[in-house]
Amino acid sequence: MKNFNIKAVLFLNYFVFAILLNSVGTVILQMQQNFGISKSSASVLEGFKDLPIAICSFILASFLPKIGIKKSMLIGLLLVSCMCFVIPFANAFWFFKILFTVVGVSFALIKISVFTSIGLVTDTDKEHSSFMGYLEGFFMIGVLMGNVLFSLFIDDHNPRSTHWLNVYWVLGAISTLSFLFLFFTKLDEHEAKSEKTDLLGDLRNSISLFSYKKVLFFLLCAFLFVLVEQSFQTWTPTFYKEILKVPTSMSIQAGAVLAGAFALGRFLSGFFSKKFSWIYVVSFCVVGFAISILLVLPLTHNIHIDTGTTWLNAPLVVYLFPLMGGLLAPIYPSINSVILASIPKYLHSAMSGLIVVFSAIGGTVGSIITGFVFQEFSGQQAFYLSLIPLSLLIISAIFMNKLKINPKK
């Protein structure tokens, strides 16, 4: 396989950050149990993760290729490795604010670098779309493994136990391993560099993207999608613990099932993107997910689950809720690939930065809104609200599909 080594490294880097980024739902649940933090207060962890992603992406996106794509990824991996080895000694909420701030800054470096690298290791639009789908699918495998890993360190018999912090020794080892693999892997970065070598030229490249209507509709799509996705991923463990009344470890494992459904959906998107137009895939997924919300959420009302319930004897709704993620999953890689394939490679870093910025803002807004509605009303109502951004998403995607981009160097 062409560029096999660097592709494998990109998968591994994404895997590491999939675990770290999406552990926020588990950490939110544990903060409530270990430190007595309220839902609305704990929800700010999403902001400590996403706002650094947005700020750093905005600052770095246009000239990151000049810093060096490989060098940027190495810096990100080094930062999170060091932080993971500190967290097992954490004894207060502020430690986790720092953790997710570092993870956010590091992921900004990683994601822009990875998205820029895809254009360097693929040759055609369909290959780009397919690789993007598989990469995002592997990201969800990381989310799944992360939820399983965290659940193994949870003590259901002692909710206030901090034994679960030992999971960060494992995460530190994995991120260090990823650092070493990348360090010894070669990456040809010259195509990612603009002919305009000065900082002003790089900034003009970034600003020029806002002049295209297709880019504006894409950014709205990215914001709306992540708003919905992150609200489900972050609050599923709490939903299972407080609404369905299942054990804590099982609540976290439900996040793993959701991630597994996402992974399957994104791997399938890598296949279907070769067969069908992206707009058909996105439309089918949005409509299917909206219908599944209307069918599945009513089943969670007035449900009674025994304290001894396991995955072997749980009611049907316990399985159905996370499986909805399979319908939501293909949307993000589909719209990202379309916009990146529409522009020259020298603009990929700037575009990747905008993707990360608007995704981060959407994730923060979605988590905070869901946390507030969850606390003040109910978990069901919090998830019913996702029908509003889903409606706006499909409208924006239709407009995006009708527009073209003809950039000039």
C-alpha cells in the first residue's frame, strides 16, 4: 500500500486522541461522584477541551505547514504524554480543567496536521473521501476502546473511589508509543506549503476561504453536526446512570457501544462514499437519525431496571439508544472530505483549522446546552432538542451541494 507507514501513524495518532477527547463524558460522571460537582458545573470541561482547540486552530491553521506537520504532531503527543503521567496524582477538579486544556491544544495541532496530511497521501477525490471515512471510523474505535478501558478501572461498589485515575498511566504509555512511531516515520510535506512564503500571504489564504458561499454553508454544517454528536457522546454515560439507572461501569460501557456504532457507521461511509454522492449519504443519515430519536427516546420513559442488570438481561432500549450513533456517524467525514477535495492542497491547512474551530465551538455549545436542559428538565428533553440542529443541518447541506468553488492561487 502506498504511503503505508505514514497512514498507519495517522491512524494511531487519531486513536490516542479519540480516547483522551471523548473521556470527557466519563470524567464528567466521575466528577459528580468523586467531588460532588453539579452537572452544569461539570459540563464546563467540554469548554476547557474545545475552546483551546478553537483558539489554537484559529491561530495556527494558516501557517502550521511552515512550523512543520510532523513537528506539530510530535509536540501535541509530547504534551499529552506528560499530562497523562501527572493526572494519577490529581485530587481536585481543577486538575481536569488543565488536562482537557492541554488535550485541546494538542488536538488542534494533531487534527490540522492529520487533515492536511490526508491530501498528501491520497491521489483522487474518492480516495480522499474513502480514507477520511476509514480514519474517522478508526477514531471511533478509539472512543470505544477508551470507554471500555475506563470502565475496567471503575469500582461500582465504591463510587467515590479514585482508582479509575490509574487509567492515565496506560494512556500516557500509549501516547508515548505514538510519539516514538511518528518520530521515526518520514512525511513529505512540500505540497502543503503555499507558494506565498510570508505570514501575510498565509493569512490571506485563510481569509479568502470566507469569500466562498460553499465554505460558509460547510462551516454551518460542521458546527451543527458536532453540536448534536458531542451532546450525545458526552452525556450518554450520565443518561444511562440517572435515567436508565444502570451501574456506573455499564453506563460508561454504553458510551463504548455508542462509539462502536459510530465506528461501524464511519467505516461504512468509507465504502458508500465510493458508490453514492455525499449528499445522498448525508440526507439518509440525518433523516434516519431524526426518526430513530422519535422512536427510541419514548421507550426510556418510566422504565424500571433492576440494580443487578447486566448487558445479558437488559431491556431492549438499553441496546437501541447507543446504536443510533451508526446513523449519525457518516455525516462528519462526508462533509469534511467534500470541502477539502474542493480546494487546492496548499489551502488544506487553513481549511482544516476552520473545521477544527467550528467543530470545537459546536461541541462546547452542544454539551453545555444538553447539560443545562438535562439538569433543569430531563435527559429525554435534552436529546429531543437535537431535532432542531438536525433540521438546519440537512438544509445547509443541500445548499452546500449546489455551490462550487474555483479558487485561484
